Amino acid sequence: MIYFTKHARDKFAVLKRHKFEVTRKQVEGAVNKPDIIDNSRLPLLIAQIKIDKTHVLRVVYKQADKNLIKIITFYPGRTKQYEG
């Protein structure tokens, strides 16, 4: 089960106002099937997927228990900044 914090739920509207729409399906897809997982901020994990030619989506989450994933926040980033 995937749970979105209030901050994460509000983030959809914030990004939409900035003309960068991200869907719940994209966020869940990043967590379920990431291209990369950054574990440098344990216990938080950062899942990353490529969303277009120049952008990635990064999802910060915590594995609350084996059946619950808590989405803290998510944000788009430029591919060149996050991929070697």
C-alpha cells in the first residue's frame, strides 16, 4: 500500500501551477519500478525515473513497514543534474 503525506498530496497542485504536471500514477510507478534508487539519505529512499528527454522524477519515500510505503515528497529534476 502506498500512502501520500499531506505535503505530497499538495505537491501535485504546486507543480501544476508551475506548468509541470505529475500524476499519481507516475509517482507510484517510480516507487514500484524505479530506474535508480538513491539510499544516501537512509532511512529515506529516493526513487528516480526518467519522464522525458530532459527530466527525471525523484520521489522521496520511507518504507514504513513491509506493506506500507509513505511518500514524503517528489520533484522533477533535470536529467543532466541527476544522471551521470
